[in-house]
Amino acid sequence: MDLSSVSIGLIAIVLPAIALGSLIKGITGLGLPLVAVPAIASFTSVEEAVVLMIIPIFGSNLWLVTTHRRFRNMLREHVPFLIAGFFGGIGGTFLLVAIEDRWLKLLLAAWLALYLVQYFLGDLLRFLFRARGAASAVIGLTAGTVQGATGISSHIVAPFFHGRGLRPDAYAFLIASAFLSFSAAQLIAAAERELFTSERLVLGLGALVPTLLFTQLGVRLAPRVPSGVFQALLLTLFVLMEIKLIADIV
């Protein structure tokens, strides 16, 4: 990869995407990879996009978990999900260059469609989206694997925690904790596979700065966002995710 040419692209295209995604993430707990990974992949490979965003994603989630650490006691009931997701993140990173994107996107689209159907038709599948114990571990493993392979697992993680009716800051803490677990696994696996070239490392560290700045801005704006607006924003993101997934598959 030519560092100079990608740097120009980063400033012109990727930097605004990272800023927008980080701002949304600071408010809702998700949004950074949803915006940034496709933007980067538009002028490079999926593998390149995923690896470049590992460090910024890890940093933004660590920032959110630290900011909302008063909710750390909530993690106890989600330990199976988080541990399984960590190992899934390692496995998914090894699959990054071996699995076809289409099948992963099909899985994401099916899961998100199920959630939207059950949400708008009266919480019909609440047993699935409020799973605990072994069932939650299976979902965590799936989410971590998808995160490692595509850089994006919001389609699974966000609906899973959204179905529990949490207050906005508690919700942001839980999904950031999940993403932190996944991205930590990605860091380990990417280092093991030597996916971090010097250029990727420089760009990833450089992208960390605007990521943290705009994530913190989103955190400060979050208390000013009414609960109803927060829920509407999340559902809008879910619908847009589904439309984009279907478009990619077709």
C-alpha cells in the first residue's frame, strides 16, 4: 500500500467518515465501523479496511467503557457472551482473507431482519434477543466471529442489547464492552498473523486521534438527546443497516 496516496484519501474521504461514525458512537455506542469500514473499502480492499480500523475501534470502545464504568456490575450476567465473543473475534480474524463477504452479510441481514420484525410486531422473539447463559454465548461467538471477519458486528450486538430496554448510557456501556472484547481479540490475532504492516500501523494510530475526539464529543451530547429520540435514532440505524446489507447481497 502506498502510504502517501492513502493518506490523501484518508483526509478527503475517510476522515469525515471516521468523524461522523465516532460522533454517532459517542451518543449511541455504535456507528464507527458502520460508517468508516465501507468508506475505506471503497478505495482499498475489505481486509485493508478492517485492519486499519482495528486500533481506532479498540480505542473508541475503551474510551466509552471507561466513561460509563459505573455500569460495570451489569457485565456479570453477560460474561458468557463476552468470553465467547472474544474467542470468536480471534477466529474471525483468521477467516478474514478466507471467507466470502456475501455469506457473512447474508447472516447479518437475516439476524437484523428478525429483530426488526419482532420489535415492530410486538416483541415476538424476545427469548432470542434476551438470551442468557449458553444461548447468549452462541450469539456472542457468532458476533465476535463476524467482527473479526468483517470489522462490523453491530447488526448482531446492537439488537441483542437493545431488546433489554436499557437506559441510553447503560446500553452504550454494554455494547462498547462487547465491541472492546471483540477488537481486543482482533488486535491479538492481527498481530499474530502479521497483518499490521508499518503503513497500516501508522494510519491506524493516526485515525485514533479524530476517533477519540469525536467520540468524546458524542458522549457530551448524549445526555441532551431525549430517550425517545435515542430509540428512534437506533431504529433508524438498524433499518439503514438492513437496506445496505440487502443492497450488497443483491
